Amino acid sequence: MTDTLRVALVGYGFMGAAHSQAWRTAPRVFDLPRAIDMSVIVGRNADAVAASAEKWGWRESATDWRDVVTRDDIDIVDIVTPGHSHDEIAIAALKAGKHVLCEKPLANSVADADRMVDAAHGSGSVAMLGFTYRRVPALSRARDLIAEGRIGTVQQVRAAYRQDWLVDPEAPLSWRLKKDEAGAGALGDIGGHAVDLVQFLTGQTIEKVSGVIETIVKERPVETERVGIAGKGGDEYGEVTVDDLAIFTGRLSGGALAAFEATRFATGRKNELTVEISGDKGAIAFNLEDMNVLRVYDRTADDLDQGFTRVIVTEPGHPYLEGWWPAGHLLGYEHAFSHQVKDLVEAIADGSAPAPTFDEGAQVQRVLEAVEKSSADDARWVAV
Ligand code: SOE
């Protein structure tokens, strides 16, 4: 391996844009132990991927990931394709000795996820999963506070990821609404974030679940053009094969009960991810729509002074803030992707395993699959 890490990005949709920006920005903002070369971006449509290469700053473009992941001049394969192709691409890249960054979900099924875990274990390479919200500074800070015991014993958890981009029944049948490509609907796409965050923040795993998933609009216009996440539809209709909405309960390994919601039908909620962890000494609360803020409650404070404190997580001492702006100058959605690149590059340089690992990704898939099983059996409790 050279001192420069040469990156291949497989995929060029919404996540392709986010990851490209991070590969470009992270080395400019953070003092990384290795230089980055944005070597090649891969996609099936030659013209479209060439245009993305030009726009986002990749040196070349290619149409076949199989050729690219075995190239001698590539060190890292970053996978941002839909979930159904993650296992094949990641396993081939790991076999070829490459480090892998894979967007969530790890895979569309537990079986595929387990094969990826096996490939990662035997590889000697770094394999990291892109549950990027862990690297929003306010959430990284929340994790530290909980680990330090600031809220005491976790007694109750609420996590809800709410969007509304499918409320319109004419919103087209994009790949995110097809089980064979996306694996699951709201449950897998955004419920997975909620599950990962609760496990990350509490340091506990979800051991059993009970829940219901539902598809509200069962047929939609077939997508004719991909634009953003919603796309454009035509006159032909096709079946929606994933859930629109999931509501479930989980029992954490420490004993607390957690309430989860993942929906694309929360009218008016564009991309609201809320997490609240309540303990016997205090609580933390976070809302992605106000993502620089962490609300912290201290039950040990004087009775007359109690209340949630609105902490603005932009101090240079807060996680990841050392590279950015003076205190109080806010960060946004894209910054966590640069933090992800920073942690990946540092882990490659020092030979450590960056979280989330593929094992953690497979565990999230187990939780999601258990929710599907529970829903199919009248919300019975299902062990993970
Ligand atoms: C679409 O629902 C989506 O882009 C998810 O796929 C992402 O993981 C989430 O960050 C935002 O919403």
C-alpha cells in the first residue's frame, strides 16, 4: 500500500454525492494520517457516471465494479449502491485485499449480512458500515455522556425516524419501494438508523421485539426517471413490495423497554429523527432537525433548577469540532460523512477496527428481521 489511499466509489446516487463530498472535504478539514486520491467512480450508465466523476472530482469513471475492485491501484472500496448488491461487491473487494466502507443497510437479509461478516473477519482489511448519524457531534457527545454514567441506569428509550415523502399516492415506485432491491421499506431504510443509534447510545443490544409493519399505498406509478429519492412516475402502475410504516417495541439487554417508529407517512415530517434516553439520574434528547443541539436533563441538580438544558454542540472540544469553525458556527447533514472518512482513514493507518463493524450491522439486520417476523405473527414477541 502507498502512503496515499486510493479510493473507488461504487454507486453515484444521493449517497454517491454525500460520500464524494466527504472524500474531498475530510482531508482539507482534518489532519489525516494518509492522503486521499479520489481515483474512480463506478456506475452502470457510462455517460451519467462520467458526468458525476466530473462534477464531484473523481479522476476517472468506470462501468463494471468487478474490474475496479480487483485493481492494484485501489486501496479502499466505498459502496453506495442499493442494499441488494452490498454483499457481492463487499465480499469481492475484501477478497481482493481492499478496505471496505459500506453504506447502510449492511445487506438486505441476515444471511447476506452474515456472509459479509465472515468475509470481513478473514480479510485482514478494515470493514466499516456507514451508519453515519453516529458521527453527528451531538450524538457522539450523547454517547460519551451516557457511557460516563451521567444519566444513570437507562430505564426507558424512545426513537422515531419520521419522513413524509410517500404521503402522495402518486409518488413513484422507486427502488426504495421494491423488496428485491431495498430489502425493506421504512423499517430497513430509516428504522435501521433508529435501532443502530439506540444500541450505540446505550451500549446495549436489543434482545427481543414486538411490532407491526404496514404498507399504506399498495400500488404506485412505475418510476420513469430517478430524481432525488422520490423520482418521477409514468402511467403504468406496479406493486409496492415493502412497508411504509413500522411501529415496534424492543427489550434492551439492560432490561429497559424501547419504543420505535419508522415511517414515510408522517405528514409534515421531512427527515425528523428523534431519540430520547431516560435514566434514573437524567436524560438526553436529540432531534435531527435541530442537529447541533443536545438536550440534557440532570435529575441530581437542585429541584428548583431542573429542566432540559439546550447544549449547542459546537465547542472546539466537542467530538469532531476541532476541524471546523469557531464555537457556535453550525454543522449540517453532510458533515457526519466527513467524520466517517476521518475515522476510517485513521483506523486504516493505525490498524484498528472502526465502528460500526459489519458485526454490528448484521445485528441490526437481525433486529429488523425479527420485527418482520413479529408483524407476520400478530405482533408476538420475537427473540433477536
Ligand atoms: C431516505 O429515506 C434516506 O435518504 C435514507 O436512505 C438515509 O439513510 C437517511 O439518512 C435519510 O433518508
